[in-house]
Amino acid sequence: MGVFLAALAWRLAAHPTLTGDSQAESSVLSGVGGGLIAGFAVGLSVMFLQQAIGKSEEAAAWRADVAIASTIPGFDSHAHSIKGLNFSGKSLRDADFSHQDLTDFEFRDADLRGADFTGADLRNADLIGARVTAAELRGAKFEGALLQDADFSWSDTTVIGTLAGAQANERTCWPPGFLNDPLMRGVDAEQWRNVADNTVHPPSKGKEGPCSPLEVGSQESTGDSTNGFVPLLLSTQWPYATVRAVRPS
């Protein structure tokens, strides 16, 4: 409507025999048309602003829920930005971190059984004590990652993109035969200090497992005692429904 009135005003103004009354009418139509166009533009701006605010509030609420939840089954990391989130100590079974930039992320003591790290960038990530069993690791980059005490039982580690500069110790658990894999040449052997008796164990790139069962019927971290896993207290549950198909246990 605003565009129509503005165009009509322009046609009246351009007419060669325009009278004084017609000039006044043209001015009125032009003003009304311009006001309607401006009002429409403002209305659109307000609508888009409200939508942006709504999405921002939704993302903030999602991040807050992720931050406080200790158990998030089938977590989909692609729903919102995960930059700056700390996943240490969380149960993230069957989570989808595929093709994510996880540089410097914290996964210390996290339960990552069945997680998908296909093509993920885990450079300098902290996975100390993490349980990365039966996980998808094809093309994942662990360059400089902290893997001390981590358990990779039942995962195909031969398809990892790189382990250059990754740190491991004698309690890092690899699949059978993997210590002789060419990928292990880039792993840095680290000492392990036993806090119970304060003894320091010599540098090691880890041991071959499996160090934990393939299937566990509980959402708690119940790894075997020889690998040093402590059951997590999973009191806070993820408030949303599972957003990714979970492998049957």
C-alpha cells in the first residue's frame, strides 16, 4: 500500500498540467506512502530482532543445561555452539562430535563410550582418564592431546588421523597390537605418579587391553579397577529428550 501511494504521488507530481490542489494531494499521498513504507520496515526490523533475541535466549538456556548436566545421552554437539563448554566428568555415551573443532576442549574423566569423533579436531584436548571405548575415531586428530589414563578399548585406533605429540602413560589403554602401529611413533611417553604411595613410574606409551568390558548395563562409569576408573555420581540428568539414536546396550 505504501509503495502504491508513493508511486501515485510521483505520477501526479510529474503531470504537466498539475494544479495547486493536485500538488497538495500529491504531497499528502507521498507523505502517507512514505510513512507506510517506513512503518513496514520498522515492523520487519522489530520482528527479526525478536526472533534473534529468542534464538539467543534459547542458545543460552541450552548451554546452561549442558553445563550443569552430568549425564547427556546421545548428545548432539551440532545443535548449538559448544565453544567454551567443559565436558569433564560428564557421561556422554553415544555423543556426536563428528567434524567438530574440539581444540583445547576439556574431556577429563568423561564417559565417551560409543561417541562419534569422525573427522574431529582434538588438538591439545584434555582426555586424561576419559573412557573412549567403542568410539568412532576415523580421521580424528589427537595432536598434542593429553591421553594419560585414557581407555581406548574396543575402538579402532588404526583409523585415527594423527597422534603426533599426544601424551600417554602406562595407564593409557590401547586396543590389542596397537603399540606397534606406526601412529604410536608420534606419541610422547610420560611418567605416572602413584598418589597412593607417591612412587613415580617410568615413562610409557601405555598398555594393550582391553581394559574394560565392551558392554556395561549402567550409565555410570564402572571401568575395571586395574585401569583406575572411579564411578561417577550422576545425579543431574539431561533435561532434554535424546536427540540422537543411541546404540542398543
